[in-house]
Amino acid sequence: MRLNKCIAIMIALTVFLMSGCKNVNKNGDEYNGKINEETRDVFAMDTYMTLTAYGENAKDAIDEAVDEIHRLDDMFSVGNKDSEVSILNQNGSEIISEETEYLFETALQIYKNTEGCFDITVYPLMVEWGFTNQKYNVPKQDKIDSLLKNIGTSKIEFDKKEKLISVPDGVEIDFGGIAKGYTSQRIMQIFKKYELVGGVVSLGGNVQTYGRKPNGEKFRIGVEDPFGNQDYVGILNVENKAIITSGGYERFFEKDGVKYHHILDPKTGYPAETGLSSVTIVGEDGTMADGLSTALFVMGKNDAVDYWKKYAKKESFDMILVEDNGKITITEGLEKIFTSERQIEIVR
């Protein structure tokens, strides 16, 4: 079994070479300040993370970013009994912070736009399948049917004026499908605050980049091969982008010769089987990219392509779809920045 959004992407962030080139800032202009490099490994949000920063204030930026990761982990973790999410699940209502409000409203937007393919209320189903504690189990159909009655982000009530969020009995939420994307987005804001030349973070495989490398080159990010035949299916050459992948290969168990992965279809209660092995979203916003990678995996190729055609400009994203048969499809915004040795279909 592989860890969340794999450590192979975790920095197939291919080589950070600085040989013989002038230093440049994040806009590509020559930069005469001192360039420090700071890298830190962290374990949080139940996954391994790596943060790298380039700039005069690189260490201070990384120190603050690590503190921010732990703060957000405490805030959003269902495993922390004092988190806003845990209190909501236990009591049925809670006054929430602006950050939790932002996550909820983003999750609700994706839920509506994808017609329920991304749903933060699938948490009880995740528990029943054992994906929250590794005590894996294939639930009986009557148990799934019972839990499905309480699934639906639309069941959540939110009083925006009072900042009061409420859920009916039996409804529980988990921001796990979107929180790491929000975290990487916050780290980009910290990197900007410290006026870094560039930086890159891999939060369990959720990759986001800021600016460029000190030699002026863009970051080269490997998109993992979901079949394990190669390290990656291709390379993205990017700056100021989130690159977030969801796939059934990340967390799964086998029983009686059948493989069950952790990406559940909120409509059926079972692992989504849509012919896709992985979906990679490349966008400007880490939070949105995180939620969309899950939603479009659940949708399947045809609906994912239709969604991209409808919302790509509004939500500023492109995507890479890898099908179970190995076929790779990318959207046209990646045509000049994605390279692969394999045959690629381009959607326009």
C-alpha cells in the first residue's frame, strides 16, 4: 500500500540545480539579494511533507510555514477532540472561524457544481470501510444504505451572520479531502510575505510551487505513474501552480481478491469505479484543486471533460486523466508545459 498522494511525487520535484546562472526573482528579473535555501521535512495531517524555500528569508518563511501546518492540522483534524470539526460532529453545531467557513463554502461550491461528487459528509462511510483507522472492512449493503441517508453537504445548515454551522443527527463532516490543498495555499501566502525568490511544498504529494528556482528555471514536477511501472507518467514545467493528484492506488485494501480503494462515490457508498486510475489537477488555487481532484475522479472521464469545458476558465484549472487502460488525456492548457514519453490525447 502507498501513502497518501505518494511520496514519489514528493519531490520528483526534479533536481534543484543552481549552477552558473544568475539569480532571479519570482518574476524572472535579476535578483541581487542573498539566496538562502531551506528545506524541512514534517509529519502532519497523517502524511509526510517536504517544504523548500529560496530567498534571503528562507528559514523564517519555513519556520512560519511549519507552525502554520500544525495550527491548521489542529483546527481541521477529526482526530483532535478539540478541533472545530470534532466539536461540530459531537455536538451537532458550532461557531466556526473564518477559515473553517472558507473551507465549508468552497466544499459546498464544489459539491453543487459537481452534483455531489465531492462531499464532506462521507466521513461515516470512510469510518465504516476502515479507511480512517486501517481496520478495513467491506460493509454489508444494509449498513451502507443506512449511512447513505445521512450523506449530503446540502444537509448542513450555516448561519453566515452568526457563523453557526449545524448538522442533523447522524451527519458528520471531514475536511480531509480539501484541507491539505488549503494548507499549501496558505504556505504560498507565507512565502509571498517573506518575499522569497521561489519555493515548493509537497504535502503528502499535494504539490504547490511559488515563483521559480534561483537560476530562473521553472519547477519540474513529476506526475506519478498510478500503475507503478515508472516513477511518473510525465513532467510538468510550472511556476505558481498547485499540482494535486487523486487516485485509487494511494490507499486501498484487498479482500477475497477484490481491491477496494479509499475514494468513495457519495451516491453509492462504494469505491468509485469510473475507469480512471488517477486525476491530476493543475491550478492556481490549492484548495479548489484538492477538491476537484477527488470530484473528477468520481465523475469519470467523460463527465470530467464536460466539467472542465464548463468551469475551466472560472475555476482556473487544467487536468491530467490516467485511465485504467493506461491512456493519458490532458487539457489544452497543459500542452506546452507537460511532457511524456507516452501517447497523449489533448482535449480542447
